[in-house]
Amino acid sequence: MAALSETAGAAPRLEAARRLVVKIGSALLVEGLSGQLREGWLAALAEDVAAARGRGADVILVSSGAIALGRGVLGFPAGTLALEQSQAAAAVGQIRLARAYEAALAPHGITAAQILVTLEDTADRRRYLNARATFATLLGRGAVPIVNENDTVATDEIRFGDNDRLAAQIAVTVGADQLVLLSDVDGLYTANPRTDPAARRLDVVTRIGPEIEAMAGDAVSGFSKGGMKTKLMAARTAVAGGCAMAIAAGGGLRPLAALIAGAPSTWFLPEHDPQAARKLWIGSMKEKGAVRIDAGAARALGEGKSLLPAGVVAVEGAFGRGEPVAILGPGGVALGRGLIRYTAEEARIIAGRRSGEIAGLLGYPGRAALIHRDDMAI
């Protein structure tokens, strides 16, 4: 099995994570059919989050539970809910969910922030860049974003449908190096361990091929939407973005501390780190236009700096915010590609001007960089 490794040393060390995304399933957060929040479990998880922050890691939590918390309040029966019932339950439960995280994190001096997203927010480049900037600002101020799908407005056409894949997309968006899916299972098995006593858990997966996909089963929890198939889909997204991903059991207290101590899990390994993977992704895009820059700006990009409007001598093509453009140096030499933060019309207006002049030229305070170094492949 070339795709598998069972060498414990090959797995990433959770305590070494620089930016960590943790997905929390409804079955972990909400107590059975009663719909009651597991306050003791959440308080213990907050200790794990505080410990990670104490090690210098940024932490983002992708949390299910809003519908499970809200359905009982509205008196909805057990079983599958209609779309409008789910959205109503989410509207009620989301308030309770946010309040619970705020209360759990506050004793540790941590500010909780709520971010609700839909599939459209990550598929649209402009929204993607805005979301990325919002996450960066929150993390820079020491806050812990609590992310969930915006179930109150999302329809089937704009839904992720499960928080496993949402967590993976968020991990890629923020450039996380590790993602942990806390679930009611402790990893990927060669077969369903509940029905096959010979099933064996895999410690490390280095490539997700047909052999691995054949091992996936369906959801067995009464609340979870995502089974092993969605977890493998999440793993594909995460590792393609340079993020290592773990599937681990989360039912016990302090599940992250348990994972550090050697609790069973399955890790999926990326080929590249997040920054390198992002550069490869940007570099593979088809340009919608181009910006020509002067020699000074070209030297600055070579030193790893962002592209400022002052260094732009010409703007070519028609493009929107967040779309890929070619970066051309003196003589038309192709230097790379980048996701531009302004439309073509706006870029032409501010080309060659200082960043401090942007507000006066456009009528609103734009961002200082035309293309940020994180959104650029040189």
C-alpha cells in the first residue's frame, strides 16, 4: 500500500500548528435528542483553544450545532426537517451557539467572533478575498472566529451541505497548516469497525486514491450530516491547499490535548505547505488582464513586497476585483500573476499614485496594496 504509512513519526505534531482550524460536529456539542448544550464539554474545549493560543497558534473553530440547538426551542419533532424549518431553527440556535462560545472563551481572555458563510462566499473571488481579509484582521487582533454555514438564508444551490467541507475550505482560505475534524469516529478504517472486527485504522494517509475512497462509509450519527465520504472530500481540499488534516474522536473532554498526547487519529498529509500551495494555485490561473510596472516595483516584488499603485505604469484588459492578472515588468517581461484588489477601471484611476491618494481618487478608502504579496505568484 504505497498510499499508506503507519509510522507514528510521520504524523504532524498538533502542538506545532501555526494556524489551526478545528471542526466541531453537532453530536459533540449537543446532547442527544434533548437538544441541550454540553456546557462542560465546551468549557473543556475552550481550555484546549486557550492552550493553543498560548503556544502562539491562531485558532478558528468551524462549529455545527445551530439547528440542533434551535429545533427544540421551536418545538420541531425529531427527524428530518423541511428547509424552512431548518432555517428557522438555525435562526434561533445561532444566537445560542454564539453566546455559548462567547461565554466559554471569555474566562480565558479570548474574544469570540461569529462568521456565517455560504458556498457562494468562497466560490466568488471578490467575496473570497474579503473573507480572507476579515479573518486576517480578526486573527491579528487575537480573536477566535466561530464559523458556521449561514443556514438561515442558504438554499441547496449555495450550500456546502456539511461542515467537514466547509472547514476544509476555510482552512485553505486562511492558509491554515493544520485542520482537525472532531467527530464521533477516531479516524479512517479499512472497513466499518462497527460491523467488521478485522477493520484497521490508518495512522497516516499520504495520497487519497481509489483504494482510500473505497474505505469510506456513510454517516451513522443521529445528528451528523457528514459521513466518511464527506471527510475524504474535505481531506482532498485541505491537502491540495497545503494543509494537513486529522480525523479524531472528540467526545471526551479536551480532545485536542488528547490528540497531542497520542489519541488515535488519521492524518492526511499535503505535498506542499499552505503558502506554496496557494502560489501554485494562483500561478495556474488564466489572466483576465495585466498590470505593467516600473523597475522599482519589479525590484520590490523580487524582495517579497506587495505591489502598490505607485509602481504601476499601465493597466490592460477588463477585470473585476479578486480576478487574476498578469504582472509585467519593464519591456513586457512576465514576472508572475496575482489576484488584484481593484477593478480594471479603479486600477487605471489609481495607477502611478501614492496609496494615501486612493480615498480622494476613488471616493472611498481602498486597500493600500493593488496586489498583496499573499495573493501573488512571482
